[in-house]
Amino acid sequence: MLAMNAWFALVMGFWSILYLLDAYAKTHQRYGQRYCEFKERNGFQVTMAQVRCYSTCLNHIFLRIGQWKPTLTRIWFTGGVWFGIIAMVSSIGLLTWTLVKSFSVEKKERVLTPVMPGVNLPLNQIVYYFSVLFVSGIFHELGHAVAAVREQVRVNGFGIFLLVIYPGAFVDLHTDHLHAVSAIRQLRIYCAGIWHNFVLVVTGVLVMSTLPTLLSPMYVTGTGVVLTDVVKNSPVFGAHGLQTGDYINALNGCPVNSIEDWSRCMGAIVYYPAPGYCMPIGKLQQMSHTIPLFVGYGGHPECCSNSSVSDLCFSYEIVSDANNKEKSYSCVEARPVTEQPRCQKNSDCLAARRTVCVHPFLEKSTKLIKIMKSKGKSVLYVGDPYLFGHSVSVSNYIPKYSFLPLSLPDVIDLFCRYLISLSGALAILNAVPCYALDGQYILTAFIDYALKVVLPNKGDRESLQFITLLFGTILLAFNILLALWTLFVT
């Protein structure tokens, strides 16, 4: 809640300052007229909570693309019509199903989820969100513009805007030309926006699925993971710990060849007993400098003093002649122990005589993790495995050359994930037959095209349009209210 209040204050302060600066510049005695001429010449407007820029400089590009390969573009935008109609019907069914499920006793389902920076959007990913939203909006409107030129509808201009914190784009079409063309040609124009959003979704899926192949000349996958970030001042950070760029290939002996392996090995560390190590009793007694058990911090028994950070308390069982098991404890240096063969019980160490299986004697939530690096000594971590997991970030992509950025593949992957999610959401949302959305105009053109023979009376068609639009608007409004309620109240 504090983060949300801070964001709200920051946004309000930004727009208030911008509005006041604009008002001051317009009334400036010396530069006011020049400023106004600049704004008019570049189609620049500043209002409260909105900035927009409108231009005609892209019209010749729209004209060139729209007139390129008329047959091919006709097939392309006709495919968009089929997608638009299917998406419109599917959006109604999807929102209706969501609303019905929300009032059932079963697990509630949501299709719409409001995205709020600092609430359900991580602040370190905010750049991805706004850049993808901006790209999706521009590509959506470019689809309308090119389709309009293809159908001989004049494009007056193209613009971009920032509304509060949400970027977007718009295309200005000649209204008389648009209403003069046939219904099927209108459908090609109206459906082109959500069709191009769908194309972005497909593009994102293809890039994500082929990313290892696309980056194979520069990055290697399947041989380990690379640390892309290590939190400073964390227990594993430092000259003798982990650093950005280290290659990890095992955790407690569990092979790590990918992020999936990393997650699996971390899960095993959290949920399964820690492995023991086969140690000869003679060597263990020689290394040991045990002190009597005492109650340490938090009430946990301890057999090591705090004089050395490399020492660790280990427990093991010795079977006497009477087959009685005696629990013993030794405080020894941890690294030599972890270099021994792993075990779970003494019987796993029968290959060597007078050898016992020693286990780290730690609190329940504390684990000993041996992190194997491809170069240099392994790193030993003693502590909460969840803290360790949050202290490092890993990637599947190991660069072949030192000058390549470690985070580039993950940046591309995350961008594609946002592209699939947000561009798909824009397609579904705009397909809903609701006032002020593309779905309104798609529905109107579709009814005029498909039902003109069945409903020759224009008034009947308009009544059907009104009822459907009213239903779609109410349905979308209830879903939005439900999503807001779920986000902020429940």
C-alpha cells in the first residue's frame, strides 16, 4: 500500500509540474509565441494527465505499404477478418464464463487482471511493461492505417500519447471515406488492429521457442547455468564466494545443466534430508576439536565455538559391539568433509573400513549447500536455502565470448513473455463488442455484412447492434470491477 501511495504521489506530481510548465511556457512574454508555434507545427498537445503528438510524416509510408502487392495484402487482411470475428465471439464466451465462475463455490477464475506498478508488477520489470505496451499499441494502429490505405480510405495522420502512465498510439482516418466503403472492406480495416496484435503474440512465441537456436552462435545452453546477478552483502557474495559470471554445474552433487535442473536441485535441498559424507573415524577424530554440546542461538544444540567460520558441527552414529548405536558429534572444518563421497547412512560407506556417514548438525530450516563452479573452488553456504535462492539470479545462456552481456538472452525472453501476455490481452480486450473499442465497429460492420439479407430492415439491424453492444459493455464492466475487487479487497 505504501508503494502504491508513493507511485500515486509521484505520478500526480509529475503531471502537475508538466501542466504548470506548459501553462508558463505558453504565457511567457518572450518565448510564448514560439512555443505555441512549435507545438502546432509538431502536433504536440499537453493537457492534464495526457501528452500527445500527432503528425502526417508517416502517411507516405502507409501509402507505400498499403499499395504493395494488393492481392497478398488482401489475403492478409481477410485472414484478419476471420480472426476478428472468432476473437469477438470468443471474448464474449470467455468473459461470461469468468463471471459465472466467480460466483460459484469452486475456485474463482480471472481473465482480466489490472496491472499496477508496485502492486502486482515488479518495479524492476516496469520498463518491459511500458515498452511492450507501447510497441503493441503502435503495431495495432499501424495495422489499421495500412488496411485503410489498402481499402482506399485516406489516412489523415498518426499519433502517439501518454495517458497518466499508459502509453499508446492512434490513427486518424477520413470518416466519410470509411463510411463510404462496403461492410467487408470496413471489416478488414477494423479487424486489422487485433489481427496485428495476434501476429505479435505468434512472433513472441516463435522467438521464445527458438531462442537457444537463434543465440547459438553467441551463447551455449545445456552445460550449466551462469550467475547473472548476486545480491551484494548476501552470505554468498564476495571474493571467496559467488560473483556475477560464475558458471554453476552442481548443487550438493545434483547436476545442474539448466534452470529447470537448478529449480529441481533447490527443491531437493529444501524438501529432502541433507546428504551425509563418508569419513574415516580416525581422520574425523584427528580433525575434530569438539567441545561439549551447548545450547546455541535459538535454542539449537551446538558443538562448535564461534572462533572459526569454516568449522561446522557434524553428527554420526557409531555401532558398538553390542549393536548399540551411539550418537556422536564432531566439530571439524567443513570443506574437507564435503569433498568425501556422499551417503545417507553408515551402510553406504561399507567400501571403506571404520568409516561413518557424518551429517551436518544444523537447525531444521538451515542447510549446508555445496555449490560447484566450473572454475575455482566450490562455495559452501550454511543458512536458509530460500535466502540463498533469492540472493542469486541464474540463466541458461553461457556466453561464448567475454564481451557478450550475461543478461541479453533473459532480456529477450522476458520481453517476449510480456509481448505474448500484453499483446494478447489487447487483442482480446479490443475484440469485445463494447462501446469505444474496436469490437463496437467490428460488430456493426459484421452485422451489416452477414445479416443484411436476413434482416433487410436497417432499424432491426441497429436494434440487434444496440442490444449486443449493451450486453458486451455491461459484461466487460462487471469483469473489470471483479478484477479490481479481487486485486485490492480480497
